[in-house]
Amino acid sequence: MRKVLPLFFIAIISLTHAQATRVSGTITNTKGQPLPYASVQIKGLQGGTTANNAGQYFLELDAGKYTIVVQFVGYAKQEKAITVGDKPQQLDFQMTEQQLSLAGVTVKAGGEDPAYEIIRHAIKKRKEYLNAVDSFTCEAYIKTLIKTRKIPNKIFGQKIDQKTDAKLPVFCR
């Protein structure tokens, strides 16, 4: 019985993953040029993705009705409703440029920079801001890749193989 229970849970998990359907497409402008790294979101959910450098994206969605929202800086936001079944679907977006125009701008000599008023207001509330929070915490995730041109023969007393991509010991976790 103990061996059957874990297998049962693995089967249930694999069945729920098997029901996800791929929705993919390309995001382009009106000239047919891809819009790289456009934002693709699912309305009402926290899920989403980003298009690649060729404007292509894909999502894995369970069966149901969704509204896909695509945004790109300088282009009007687009929303498309989709019903996801058991077959993969292609959903392409063609974004139109969003043009904004200002009526008129009047420049006056001798006027005060509006930033000074904001700074004066912040200075007036300085004590209030200082006493508002005793402390705060922040969680940060940083991912980096470091490449070197010249690798020494030894690092922390360990010999480094220069011919292959040797794995260096990790001291920070």
C-alpha cells in the first residue's frame, strides 16, 4: 500500500500537466515586423510571458476561456478572447502604433522649476517620513553570468583545468 500511494500521486500530477494546451503566436506591427520582448498576460490571472526576440510567444493553458492581453511600448494594448480546448492554437497579434500629441506648450522665462516645490514639500514632511517606518526588509533575486578572459592556474588552492569549462567551487549561497 505504501508503494502504491506515491505512484497514485505521481499519476494525478502527470494527468493535470497533460491537460495543458499550448497557445502560441507571433506579435508584429502593422508592417509585419516582429515586436521583440512584448508583454503577454492572461487577464484576471497572474500568469503571462514575454515574447522572444523574434516576437514569438507561447503559453501552456488548461482548457477554458481566457483573455490574452498584449502590450508593447509605443503601441496600443490589444486584448483577444480565446477558448482553449485540447488542441494547440495559434493566436497572432498585429499591434498598431499609439500616437499621442500635445496641444501647445508655452515656455516662460524666469519661471521656477516645478521640482523645487516638490522638494520643499518633502522637506516639510521630513520628520513624518523619518518616523513612519522603523525598519524594512527586502528580498532580492540576482542572476548574473561572469566571464573571464584569463583564468589563473589555481583558485583558492584548487587547480583549474584551462582546456575545458571547469566548474569553480561556489562559496556564496
